[in-house]
Amino acid sequence: MSLNQRKRRVGILGATGTVGQRLIHMLREHPYFEVSALAASDRSEGRLYADACQWKLPYEMPEAVRTMPIFPCKPPLDCDVVIASLPSDIAIEAEAAFAAAGFPVISNSSAYRMAADVPLLVPEINPHHLDLIPVQQRERGYQKGYMITNPNCTTVGLVMALAPLQQRFGLEAVMMTSMQAISGAGFPGVASMDIIDNVIPFISGEEEKVEVEPQKILGRLSGERIEDAPFKVSAQCNRVPVQDGHLESVRVKLATPATIDELKAAFREFTGLPQELQLPTAPVHPIIVREEKDRPQPRLDRDVEKGMATVIGRIGKDPIFDFKFTLISHNTIRGAAGAAVLNAELLVAKGLL
Ligand code: NAP
């Protein structure tokens, strides 16, 4: 069967939220998928989507979802696959319940990201980690269902930049300071009184996630487990008054010497399976290098390649580490909804969906 012959029916958990809205927008005319079921909290349950959802995207709500009813986040749902964007304390029970009930679950939350038997997937980097699925099914007693996850929205941009460096030169140490958009906190998120004219140097749990997720993503699958990549990451995360797009200042220590031109070539030439397979949501160029001395910037660079690329600039030598650079990644697209859709496309291409 060709990929396009039958559309897979998607159920969205957390459909009314910031990421859920992005998912609905990204899936509105998708060649492989159609939205068939919506679920959210008991505040929304039983209402029509248009009544329950405070739609915040600068596009019209797709007609097809307006009159869809909202179900509780409990199986079964009328769908072939579940994409979940729930608070992680809710996700932990809901996602496992759907997987146990036979549904493939693609998760945006942190609930299962670091579980040894759950792929933490970035399709350009570690598609082979999908080989954990049969291990997970055996260990958790799932018949048909399984769970895969995508990284934290700050980790994604960082790890896209680290992957080509690790492949070509090896990595010894990474320092990252983030300036993160308010949409990363969901809706209503950070109070306007807290964020206007301000920077908040604390995002609960964020630094801890960014300090461990890259090593799993860049880890080697050895038998039935992932051996984490051996470098350390130090992260400091700040919330800034930007609507969308996480900016990150990064310093790296490499295992072997490199020049600035070699670093830029490694970034520019980076490509992976989604590009080879021409998956619909894959950016043609996963990394864009900018030469201007004042780029990347959130407003100018977050939407390049429909929000799926990582834009890197300000690449230079570092007197303490080896190199420093600045990157931007769109947090609700590449960092959440777009990551989940790309993961789903890869599952279809691999015959897992
Ligand atoms: P959000 O805007 O606060 O939306 C949360 C969604 O979860 C809503 O649909 C909400 O439904 C539902 N929900 C809340 N409590 C629930 C409960 N007790 N039972 C069932 N459903 C419940 O949050 P978000 O920004 O979309 O984030 C969702 C997940 O994605 C989180 O785990 C977050 O960490 C992760 N994530 C977010 C981003 C980002 O940039 N925002 C990036 C990466 C990952 P109601 O409308 O009915 O309350």
C-alpha cells in the first residue's frame, strides 16, 4: 500500500492547548493523517471544540474540528494513533493507558522521555532508536500499542546543532544558556505582570531536562538498550518576553580539532532520513547557517522552513571552550507539534503505523 492510499486517523489528547492547536493546524490538510478524535480535561469534555477551545493561532480554526465533541483522555478513542500534548503528571497515566489499549502513542510531554525502553526520537538523528519498540512491548506487555516521545522544546534545537558536531568531531562538553518564549509555558502560561519588562531566570524542571536528554538522543543503541553519549551538558534557562522561538547561546568543547569553516560545513551538510524519505513535514535543510553578525533572531528566523529548521549564527572561537554559537528553534513547531507530526510520518514510512 502506498503511503497516501489510506489516511491514518489521529486522536489528539490535550487538543485545546497550545501544542494541541498547533497539531490541529499542522494536520488540517496532511497527506497521511486526518484528525478523527479530540480529548482534553473535564473542563472541556462534552463540549464542541469551537466552544471549549480558546483558539490562539493567527489562522482560522479548521472547519472540520469546530463541531467535533471533546472526549476524556481515556481509551478508547476513534482513531489509529494518539498524539498527546498533556501536562506530564496527567500524561503518565493517560499515555500508558492508551498504549496498553493497543494505540501507538506519540507524546510531547516529559512523562516517558527518559524511560529506558521508550524512544526519545529526533528523526534526523536517531531513527534507529525505534528498534526499542518491540522491547517496550515485550517488557510492558503491550500487544499492539507503544509509546514514543519527542524532546523538550529547548533540547530539540540544541541537539540538532550537536548531532553534526558529534558525528564529525566528537563532543566533550556543552554549555547552553536559553532565552525561551512565553508560548513554551502553554496558555495562559506566565502572567503578563511577571513577563513584560522582565526576564525570569527560572523555568521549573527545564535545566534538568536539557542536561540529560541530548545524551540519550545521541546515544548508541547497543542490543536492547541505549548507551548515553558520554559528554556533559550545563544548562541555564530563562523566560523572556518573546511570543514564539527559543534562542540558545551555546559553547562546545570538541574531542578533535576543527576550524570554523569545518564547523559551518558540518552544520550546512547535516541531513537525515526525513530528508532522504522526503517526509511531508521534514525541512529541506534541517540546519540553516546565517553569516550576519546579528542573526538569528526570534522574529526573523523562527518560521524558516515552516518552523522546522534550526537556524545557527554567530559561530566563532571560544577562549575557554572551543567554539560558541547562537541558535533558534520554534518551540511549538519543531519543539512540539511539528516534532510529533514528523515522528508520526516516520512511523508511517517505516510501516509502524
Ligand atoms: P497547555 O496550553 O496548558 O494545554 C494543556 C492541554 O492539556 C489542554 O488541552 C488541557 O485541556 C489539557 N489538560 C490539562 N489538564 C488536564 C487533565 N487533568 N486531564 C486531561 N487533559 C488535561 O499546555 P501545552 O503548552 O500545550 O503543553 C502540553 C504538553 O506539551 C506539556 O507536557 C508541555 O510540557 C509539552 N510541551 C509544550 C511545548 C510548548 O512550547 N508549549 C513544547 C514542548 C512540549 P483543557 O483545555 O480542557 O484544560
